[in-house]
Amino acid sequence: MIAPILRNVKPTGSERILISKALGRVVSGNLFSPGDLPLFSHSRVDGYAVDSSRTPGTFLISGDIAAGQVPCPLPPGHTAYISTGAMIPEGADAVIPEEDALVEHDKLIVKNTVQCWYNVVKKGALVTRGDVVLRAGTNLGPRELGLLGDLGVRTVQVLKRPSVGILAVGTELVTGSDARIRSGSKAMLESAARLCGAEPLWLGYVRDRAEDISQVIKEAVSRVDLLVTSGGARGGPHDVTHRAFEMAGAELHRRIPSHAWAGPSFFGKIDDIPFYGLSGQPGAALRVFELFVKPTIGRMLLQNWWKPVVAISGYSGSGKTTLIRGLVELLAADGYRVGTVKHHHGVADPGDTNKDTAVHRAAGARWTLLISDGPAIAVGELSPASFESYLSADTDIILLEGFKTAKVPRFWLRSSPMPDESLNDPDVIRQYYRPSPQLVYESIKHLFLV
């Protein structure tokens, strides 16, 4: 559904900042190593530096090399005690661990042949000058910042935080009478934007007057990268937010119909700036923010992890696997790259690709992840080390089979024709009883893909 927006989202500009200020920021371009890591060959352990070509043999102990010290060359037949991390001296290419060393007075006796570079970390073993150490779009966490520190990098070029304008609409929010309603929209949406790596810009509360709202929108467009409004999205007689956008010259891409899991909303572009009109109901607004606004911010920060995740849930025998097979076939036939995740009760055996997983793959899924009480099992074209890798994979949509409690939009399959009145799950988009794959496919395509 938000494909027209995401296709045209451009990354924000970049800025150079100190690495001490860069936690949580995003690298704007590939970062190349300015030198080797380590800068010199050093000992992996405490022990004795020796020339491996002279082993087995006896060496005269003639010195001590501490970390941070530039050692003198070792004469032939000599050794020196060396600390972990200390530079390997010229004339040595291996280290005998202290616990394995046979020392008699001032001599080291080596009874076995020692391999060259034994217990030595060679210069450039981890990173060579010119290597790409961080790619564009990388989030800078403790590990990445530690690597930059090891390389002697003091500043890094990062993407500027997208500026997200937030406007709350509703006369009931601004009136001074007893009818005023307290709203947490400001705190909720500002914090949600910050968690996505954006910088929120609060535009205030505005009455339900299309002219007033339109004026704020026009003034905000030149100051923000993304605009989000809360309230007035339903389209009733007092809901004028979408009309205000039209008055401001916006191009409205789509109205999102009201669902229990989302609430009414709409989105589009104005002066090449994407905007989202969210429900004034906090829970519904936050769900749409997570589903649509968050990936838009992600694209501005070169994050390609987002893709729709939809669950097909229901009790045993409700036809989940049959529906998934039909959905995968239809999606694949239309050129969509599909990944599936199957829940397996108990612990799955690594050699077990159960019949449901085989059905997913035969229908055209690029990969299937089998989740159980034990380690996850990857089946198909991809075999990354973590589920996050799958979310970053070259996939257009991920379908979950089962997962009744996962906090994602879901289609619920009933076991009988009668509606399940006891089902009170805000994540359920629709209930079905033995639906055709085409029917569900059209809903998924309308809501998440086109």
C-alpha cells in the first residue's frame, strides 16, 4: 500500500560528527579502513617469542617485552618473555605460551616443532587498509563504534536525522472549557519518531478548521522531511484533516480504511514531502505509525529491513497451510518475493523439513524459517545467522503460519462458519471461514503491497 511513497523516499543529507556522539546514528556511505588492524603483529598470549625455524631447540632468555613497547630485534637462538598484545620483535614469528614453556635457569627448551605464526595475530589479520569496514546504512552501536576507535577514526559521516513534523488536530484538544480532552499524542508520537532515529518537530494542537490546519501544513513543509498528523482522519462532518491537505496542494495517495487493528488514516505527498494522517485514537495511531511511518523513516536512513509481515492464524484444522500455499503461489506468480515462517510445536530436528515447510517451498517461497522451542531452522535459498538477516533479505513480504499471539496484522481462520464472538484481538484484520486464496490475496495486496 505504501509502495508509491517508499519508492520515492530519498535519504536525508549527511553530516560529520565525533564518534563519541554517533551512538544510534546511521553511516551515510561506505566507510573504508584508514589502516591495518592490528597495526602490527602482536602476541595472542603471555609467553616466549621464538623463531619457529629453530624449533625444536634451546633458546637463551634475554629480555622482556611489555605491551606498548617497541622491542629490539632478537639475535639468533635468543628468546624474550612477551606479554599479551605486545609487538612481536624482529627475529621471532611464534610464541610459546607461558603455561607450556619448559624453562631451566636462563634457557627455554622447546621439544617440539612450532608452526610459524603460532599464537601471533598478524598485522592486518582483522582489517587491511582500504577494506570496507562499515557499509552505508549501518546503525552505529557499541560494536561498530569500538571498531572505529580501534582504527583510530575520530569522526564519522552519518545521515542527518529526518525531521518529522507532528501535528495534533481536534477542537476538543485546544478549547479552554471543561470539554477539553487530554491527549498523549505528542509524547507518544515524538517518542516513536525518536526510536526510529528521527528528530520530532512539534507543530502544536489545531482546531477542526480546514483553513487553520492547511495553513500549519503549508508553513511546516519547508521545515520537515516527513509530516504526521493525529486526529480528524475518519472523514466525518467534523473530520477535516484530509481536506486541509488537499487545500494545501497535497497529493493524496490512499485512504486506509478503518480496522480494529489500525483505525482510519491516509497518506500522500506534498511538495515531495511524504505525509501521514493518523487516527486520533492513540492505539490505532501507534499501530499505523509502526506499520507505515516507521518504514518511511527507515528508507530515509537507508534502512532496507522493512517489509510487510502478515500472519495467517487459527486453530488446528482451520486450513492455514492450504491458504498459505495458495497465497504464496499467487504472490510468486505476480512477481513478489515471498518468505514464510512456520511455527513448530516442541523442538524441531535440524534434519527435519516437515511437510508444511515443504509445501511452502514447493509453492514458491524463496525461504522458510522453522521456529520451534529449539534453534530456528532455515530452509531454502537463504541461510543467514539470525532472523534479523531474513528481515533484511531481498524479500517483498513475509507470511507467518500460526503465531496466534505475535503482534503483527493477522487474518484469523475460523473452524466453523459462525463468527468467533469471543475473539478480541486488536491485531486481527478479518475473520474468514475457508476463504479462497484469491480473496485473502486481494486484501493483502490492497493493504500492504500496492
